[in-house]
Amino acid sequence: MGRAWIRAIDRADDAELVGLVDLDPRAVEAALAARGPSVASGTDAVALARAEGADGIVDVTVPVAHLPVNLAALDAGYPVLCEKPVTPTVRDALILVAASETTGRLLMVSQSRRYYAALDELRRRAADLGGAELLSTEFLKAPHFGGFREEMDHPLLVDMAIHSFDVARAVLDRVPLTVDCRSFNPSWSWFRGDAAAEALFEFEGGARFQYFGSWVAPGLETSWNGSWRAGTARGTVTWDGESAVEVQEGDGPVERLDVVPAPHESIEGSLAEFLAAVRSGASPSGEIHANVWTLAMVEAAVRSAETRTTVDIPALIDDARDQALATDIRDDLRTVLASWSSPHERLLRTAVRA
Ligand SMILES: NC(=O)c1ccc[n+]([C@@H]2O[C@H](COP(=O)([O-])OP(=O)(O)OC[C@H]3O[C@@H](n4cnc5c(N)ncnc54)[C@H](O)[C@@H]3O)[C@@H](O)[C@H]2O)c1
């Protein structure tokens, strides 16, 4: 994924790659060889950023490394754009919320599947029809990755569904309250853990989001974005996850749109929003306070699947703060975390919500 970010930065008019870091120097060498022109490299992001006069750091390390890498970057005064998931747990994500508050530096999480012109069209049309209250998606693919995904307990929910859950937040623009999730592994699955899941989320104001996904669904596969249906009081909008958006108000004519892609979609869209936020001081949609809600949806879905119960998402966030306080963290971060009378409300007050 680091190479995809190199290409995205190279394609941006208003950003320049000044250094490349990896614990494994062979990974850097291979990435630079693929790029052509060389840049400075090393194994420590902050040291290299200082040496090269960088203005920000993009963290594309593995999820377990995001906490230490982001902490060091924020402490050194750099704004950070971090790949999803921001951390493996909500507990660790809240430590990064505290770090962002103590340093006053931006930590934005790249949720790249928000950035599609066709998704913007679905959001706009659903809003025109009164706002989506019934949202559903199907995600059906059959990839053979090999490696760690085929050994995880919940490969679909943890590694992939985070994208769909985040898009649901973007469309509904409300707070997720509860989830009922069941995961399972079809008899023909080539994954060790559950490669399929269904989940029903309740959002504030009674809105519902229904997710159905499988990573072992050969034939008639959906787009990597899934296929979407948004129901409103006056009509329905669908998106095939590519360029096709359909709109019908009541039983009127069906409007079929072939939406032209935006100049910067996917991670290029994340990068553009990050750069604009760094320059303007505005809070981007993936700002860490807001993004914790997406991560909490994943953790809550996994807990619901494992316990076969309804899981309360704000309560999960509040518990995660207590778990963070029980870890061995720095005094300045502990003081910030302990000062929140209601952690989940803290995330609402400071956050851009979608
Ligand atoms: N948005 C998407 O569609 C998408 C797709 C794939 C991966 N990702 C995300 O991108 C991130 C990276 O995934 P990947 O598949 O490229 O993983 P990877 O294992 O292929 O690469 C990660 C690299 O990070 C390096 N690394 C680990 N710890 C480090 C540290 N402390 N400092 C510096 N380098 C370190 C490793 O040596 C490795 O080269 C993950 O968070 C993953 O979830 C996102």
C-alpha cells in the first residue's frame, strides 16, 4: 500500500515526496526502484522528516505500528495522515485522540472509499429526497490473498467491512448506536476465520444500516465498494459501487446516471482533503475524533458476532477509555483521557461528524 501512496503523492500538484521510511530497508529499495527517481530514506520517520524539512507524515505501516509511529510524529509536531484502521483497538485509538489534543496536531485517518464522485451523487440525491434513513449494502467478492488475512479470526469484519461501515456514517451523517452482527464461514471458504457476516446497525433518530458481506462469493461479484441502496421518505437511490447511480422519486421515472469520476478519488481524495486541512486548519472528515466511531462500529460488530448479543456502541467507547487508563501510558495522555466525563460525547463535541 505504501507504493500506492507514493504514486498518489507523485500525482498530486501540491505535495512532494521528500523521504521514504520502512523498518525493512529492502522494502524501501524496492519501492524506490519501482518509482525511478530516488528520495532520502531511513528507518525512523521523525528523524527523516526533520532532516528533509517535511511538513507532514503519511503512515502506511501495519496497524499494530500505527500507535507508536503516530504518537512519535504528533509529539514531534507533524500532522499525520494514517491508513485505516487507525489502530487495532478503540482503546489505542483513544490514546491517539488524547495525543492529538495535547499536541494540537491533526491526525487524520484515510478512509479512502469515501472519495468517489458517484458516492457524492448518492449522498446528494438522498438528501434531496429528504435524507436516507434505510441504508443497505452488499459486498460480495472472492479474492485469494494468501498471507495474514486467511489466518485472522474475522478477516472480513476487521480488514474490509471498516470501509462499508465508514461509508454508512458518511451517508447517514448520524451517530451509530447499536449493532447486531452474526459472522460465519461458508463450507467452501478458503479463510480460517469467518469470511462472511451480516450486521444490522441502528443509528440515532431510528435510522438503520444493513450490511451483508462475503469474501468467498465467486460469481456475479459486486464492486470493491459494494453495491448500495438508500431509502428516503420520498424515494430511493442506488449505487453499483462504480459509476452507475439510479434515482426514483415515488413511482416516477427512474433516472439513470453514469457519473464521471472526480479528478482525485480513493486515496488521492484522502490526500487532497488532508492537504487542504493542513493548509486551512479545517477539520477533515477522517479527523481522529470522528474516525473512532467507524473503528468502534467494527469492534462492536466483532463483539456482537462473538457474543451473539446486541452491542451498545457509545458504551463500548466509554469502556475503551477505562481500558486505556488501565494501560501503562504517559502522564500527559492519562490526564487528558481521565478528564473526559463522557468519552463518546467528547468524540462528538470535537469532531466533524461525517
Ligand atoms: N485503503 C485500502 O484500500 C488499503 C488496502 C491495503 C492496505 N491498507 C492499509 O495499509 C496499511 C499497510 O498495509 P500493507 O498491506 O501495505 O502492509 P505490508 O505489510 O505490505 O507493509 C507494511 C510495511 O510497514 C513496515 N513497517 C512495519 N512497522 C513499521 C514501523 N514501525 N516503522 C516503519 N515501517 C514499518 C513493514 O516493514 C512493511 O514494509 C494497513 O493499515 C492496511 O490496513 C489499506
